Amino acid sequence: MRGLALPIAGATLPTDPELLPNSPREYRAGWHEGIDFPAPPGTPVLAVADGVVIRVDTAFVEWTADEEGRALDEAVALGYTPAKTLDRLRGRQVWIDHGQGIVSRYAHLSAVAPLVVGARVERGRTIGAVGSSGYEEGGPHLHLEVRVGDAYLGEDLAGDTLIATIFRAFD
């Protein structure tokens, strides 16, 4: 995969393993599946490529501290993060289908642009704003997942191979 734009103007790709795929997330007995871009709240988030909106969370409601605590306790007890819990932890989201099995997911957004499912978006279009919805412990940042079929970009890779794969995917 090649040719993706960075999702935040002026950003650079992180190399800190904590911000990259496959970093352990012990608080939920899971693994990080995306790339984190720390940024001030409200920073515009841009589409990484042309595509079609397949999800836009316009009515996201934060869960209570008790709900979050129970969900994280359940994940640790199970030894993995259930899909419904992982989805809530991602907070307010926009998903874009780029064709050929590639989907980008933009998570922890503070707001979404006026989008509707089925709308075409162009690379570089503002689709939301950086926030910390879903899981505030990480502070404001964009969590970007690039899904390739059933896998995420960089799945099962580590070190220099992981970093090279991610850098190759972006312009």
C-alpha cells in the first residue's frame, strides 16, 4: 500500500512504539491497532485518500466512568478486548472506504464534519477534529487505523519492519 496522505496538516509519522500498531494495551488486555497522532484538541483531521464515507458518528455519547470501568474490567478478565468495547474506546469516529479492501478509521474525534454515509470525500478533505472521545487517558490525539481486509496496517510487524511499512504507505 502506498500514496496515503498524512491525516493532520504538518504532522510527521510517529516512530515511538507506543504510538504505533502492536503496542500492548494492558489496561484492556489488547494491542494497539492504529497510529496515534498527538495534536491539540480541535485540530482538523483530513481524509488520507479519496473514498466513500461508510460510518460517521453524529450522535456519539461518552460512557460513564462506571460503564468504562466495567468494560475494561471485563476485557482484562477475558484476556482480550471485546469488539463492542474496542469500538466504544475509539470514541467518535469516521470510517472511509477507499476500495480494494482498504478502509481508514479516524477515532477519538471531538467533532465530525457534516458528512453522511455514502458521501464521496477527496484526499485532504476535513472530516473531523482531534479530540479524546472514548478514552480520555491518552489525551487529545487522532487514532488512525488503516484496515486492509480483516487486518490492520502493520499487524504482526515490529521494529524497523513496522516503521518501514508505515512510512512506505504514506507520501
